[in-house]
Amino acid sequence: MTKDSDALVDVDVTASAAEVHVLKSYVATFYSQFGALSTQKELQKRGVSAELQPVPRALSSSCGLCLSFQHDSPLCLEDATDIEDVYQVTADGYEGLVIF
Amino acid sequence: MKNNIDKKNQKQNLYQLIALLVTGALIAVLAILLTALGNPGNMGFCAACFLRDIAGAIGLHGNPLVQYARPEILGVVLGVFAVALVRREFKAQGGSAPLTRFILGFTMMIGALIFLGCPLRMLLRIAGGDLNAIVGLFGFVAGILLGLFFIKRGFSLGRKYNQKAVEGVHLPAASLVLLWIVVFVPSLLLFSAEGPGSMHAPLLAALVAGIAAGVASFVSRFCIVGAFRDSFLLKKVTPTLMGVVALLVVALVGNLVLGNFQLGFAGQPVAHTEAIWNFLGLALVGLSAVLVSGCPMRQLVLAGGGSSDATITIAGMLAGAAIAHNFGIAASPAGVTTTGAVGFGFALLVTLVIAVVYTFMLAKNRVIAKEEVAAVGEKKGLCAQDD
């Protein structure tokens, strides 16, 4: 297991070139505002631009804020705090990926 | 495809904004109508005051001036419950530090009864020209900023869990029972003969207004604390804050048209002029509400939608109202008593201790495991996995 901060780099280095460049849009919801804030910081530290926004009504949630980001996989959320759900943004709406 | 997604998002955001503006305007109109129909001045709608009145009606406190089973509250809970069922959005969830939420509901009520109103009534008071409520607004914002100070440093009451449906049905069921008692055996309840508790709109009008306000708030997720909190966090005016502004503007215009607007500090309905307490009272409401994620009105809406955490918070508010009136902590138009000052001091201290403990002294839950994400990601073919 690599150190936390190296995990993202691992994916970039080892995945094939085609996969690395396919950025997908994700939305992550949280049980707490702190979860959203700290995860945003963590993602930004890893070079992933993540934006806080009000949770889309279609998803609803407890804390009111969600994190919208683009990446080639939701794996960058591995150490997120208080995470509730992760959705991939598709043309049809939101597809749930991880439901706890 | 990205363009399509953006367009769809824009459309959804627009609908959301419209829903929030309509909700704000609707609550303002309902509040003004309810005042015209008999509710106390600048108190067409107030989640904290009305819960306090309900606490009085069922004998939890003995202040004869504020006892009335407010149908507005019952309407909010039952309306939300019904619409949540119809929209298949009813979710029984809870288990996020329930007893801490009880205490925070308690302290939120103490703050509201020192100011004399919840954030919703603060807006209605401002719209009525009550400048004491502007002082309160500064306190409210200060409380929210203090809450955000803790949230940014790690405050979290922990995750909630899915529960058996019955956990989410308790408050709607209790509301239905209380409504039944109000209609068929009102002699069981206490009714104020004078004071704010004696002033009320007709039962049916109040009930329907409560249902309408609850349904609109549920569908739009209207929340006064959330509006300020998210605007500060995102550093921009959120749609929810625009909904709050809509409420303020419509109530202001309504009051001007009906001649209810009376600018000044002194002689405002159900209000006192002690600036420090107006500030501190709503500061405690803002702080407690940020910590439990939602103002008193929002707690009612969440509870109707199945949140047992919100139900516990409301139980805490009822207990807070009972203690506040039984021990003379609640303010009156005459101002805040010495007992009130001491009681408030304790409530503020307890809230700060909770904030500090949950921010700095507890390990954070890191609930997502790398392996779980990887497994799901692989199954969906979403990511290349190497380790």
C-alpha cells in the first residue's frame, strides 16, 4: 500500500494512456460539512480540482453541500471523511456508485 | 455530451432557484395572512414560538400566556410526511449523535426565547420594521460564522444510518394524535386566555398554511441557516439565500401595503429592546442550528421526511421551551431577567463545550475504505485498478 498522497499518482502512472485521459464527472455527498470541506482540500492537494456546490435536489442529502469533481475514477476519494454517496454524472442524470 | 450535461444542470438549477423563490414568497404571504387572521404581530409563522406554545398546551410549562396547540406546526409535519410518501422520498434515517442533538435543540430554543423568535420570525420582524431583529440578524450571522469556525476544523456529529420506517413515523403520528385531540377533545389541552397564546388564526386556515409551507419547504429544501451557511462557505449568494431574500421582500411589501410596517425599536409586537440579548439570543440559535444542520423550521421539515435525528432535536426544543418558561429563563417584552441571563449563559457554555469536544477531541470517522471503492469501481468498469 502506498502512502495516501501517492495513491492518485499510482493510478496515473500505471493505467494505460487512453484511460488516464478519460475524465468523468463525479458528485460526492457527505454526512457532514467538514467531510465536504476536508475532502475538497485533500483532492486539491492531489491536483484534482473539486468544487463545493449545493447538493442537486435529485440527490438530496443531509449536509447540503456536495463536491463536484472530474477525474478518471472515483478512487481519489479513498480517504474521504464522512462520505455518504458517490455519483457519476451521466447524460441521464446521476448514477450511484457507492452506497453505504 | 458535456454540453448536454451542462444544459441539463442549468435547467435543474433554474428550477431549484424558482422553487426556492416561490417558497420564500409563499411563506411570507402565508405569514401575513395568518397575522391578519389572528396570529400575534410579526408572528404569522415561527417554528420556535409555536413549538413553545405547543409545549404549553400539553402542560410542559405553566406560563398561561403562551399555551396553544399551534396547527401550523402540525400542518408542516403532516404535510411534509404526506408529500414525502407520495414522492417516495420518505427515508427513516438517524443515529447521528441523537442525545447531543437533543441538547443542541434545547440550547437553540433557549437562544430563540431570549431573542423571542426563530430565524423565520427574525425575518418577519425585520419585514415589520422591528429594528431589534436587525440586531438579532447580526447575532445570527455571528453565530453561524462561529459554527463554521468549528466545522472547518473538523466538527461533525457523525454519520446517520438508515433505520426502520417506524423510527421516522413517530413525529407525524404524534402530530396526527395531537391534531385529533385539538379537534375532538380540546378540553385535554391548555389554552391561553390572554397573551400571544390567545391570539391565533382559525384552526383550518392555520393547518392549511402549515401544510403549504411544509410541502414547499420540503420540495425546495428551504432553510434559513443553510442559506447563510452555504453562502459563507461557497463565498457566493446561493439560491437558498435568494429564497430567504424573497421571503423578506414579499413580507416587507405585504406589511407596507397592509399598513403593518412600523419602523423602530420600541413598542414592537412580542419583542424587547435589549440589544445585547437580541444579538446573543440569535447568535446561540445560529451556532446551535449550524451544528445540527438546520434552523427550527428545517428541523420540522426534516422530521416529517423521516429524520429521527431532527425529531430528537425537536424533542430537545420542546424540553428547552418547558425549562425556559418554568424557570423564568425566557425573555418577555419587558426584557431578559437575571435568571434568563444565567440560564442563557449555561446554554451557551454547553453549546460551546459540545462544539469543542466534537471538533477537537474525537477521532474522525473515515468511513470509506479504499477496497470498497475499488471493488465497486471495478464492477462498473470505471477505473483501471492496479494495486
